[in-house]
Amino acid sequence: MTKKIAQKIVGYTVATEEQTKEAKTKAAENNIIQMHEKVSRPEALAGSTYKIKTPMSDHALYLTINDIILNEGTDHELRRPFEVFINSKNMDHFQWIVALTRVISAVFRKGGDCTFLVEELKAVFDPQGGYFKPGGKFMPSLVAEIGWAIEDHLQKIGMLKMPEIPEHQQKIMDEKRAQFEGATSVKTASNSAASAEANDFPPAAELCKKCSVKAAIMMDGCLTCLNCGDSKCG
């Protein structure tokens, strides 16, 4: 392909290696695909399915989140949620479940920061009261548990960071747990075996207001959570 130069050449410069690299980098960045509503759905998507079993229903819910991989094979590869489906034998909640999945999928495909959905869903409370999951975790509603499942998925694909407890704080928590279990072992010897099967924390533990898990114990006049490390003593 030839190009005619209509004007006289009065000077020129030779691009350096750094300038060439910068030009290639800018060109590559301009071709990066970000998540937006016009991204077409591929024929096949990889996904994960989460089982949600509640004492409010005899049938479990199965939450499936399918992900799309953008810029596959490049340094800018991204894995983003694309759509969500919820299936169950129980048809009592069919209408609001269909509406919820369509709204969540639309937010996923819109692009941008979709992590706000997690906190919005987790903040939904059932007027009839919530329930405890095995391990002592309190769920205020079925919708909130769907929010927890979505949070778990977003953490796995790297959109949310998993909360980490500092090593020194974990050591303090382990020491307090050992002291608490030692002090209450005599009093609760009769039913400790049954409680240990249903709860990973001491049976006398209270509900933590921060992480909603029955893991808060009172030691030395200080209420400390053995799950998230929250303490009234700082």
C-alpha cells in the first residue's frame, strides 16, 4: 500500500525503542474490552453452582453464576459475572426469584462495580425472623443468604478481597478460646458433644453483632468474637 505525500519533507526523527513500546502499550490499552451491556454472550460460559438449604423450606435453592472471560490470553484478562440463575422444586417464591435473577443479571452485564449488590442483599431482613446455619451463622433472610453466596463467588474470582485476620490477632483469639473452653468444660461436659457437632465454636458463645456468628465469648470482662476478631476492648 502506497501513500502520496503532497508536501515537502522538511525534517524527520527516528522513534526510540521506548517510544515504540509506549505506542504499542497505548494501542493495546485502547483495545482492552471492559464489561458493558453490549458485550455479546458467548456460546458457552463457565460457572459455579451454590446450594442454599434453609429450615424455612423442605427444598433447597441452587444458585448458579456464570462468568465471562474478557481479553482472554492477554495480560488484561478479566473474569466477570455475566448472569445468575436460581432453581428449586419449591415454586412458592417463583415470581420474586425470577425478578431477582433478571435484575442481578442486568446489573452484572451493565459493567462497572457490581459488588454493592452483596451488601444490599445481605441487608434484607425477613419479618418472620431469620435462622441459624450450621456453624452458628445467623441469616436474617433467604435473600440475605443469596447475597452471601454471591459474595463468596466474587471473592473467588477476585472482585472482592477475602477478609484476613492478622496473625497476632489470630493467636490472641486462639488463646482466649482455649481459656474459655477450659473454664467451661466442667459445666458443659454433659452436652458438649452434641453442641460440637452443630457448632464450630463454644456452645455458650453469643451472637457477634459484626459477623452474625455465634462465636462471641466473654473473657476477662471483654466480649471477643472467635470468628472475625471483633472485640469491645479494642
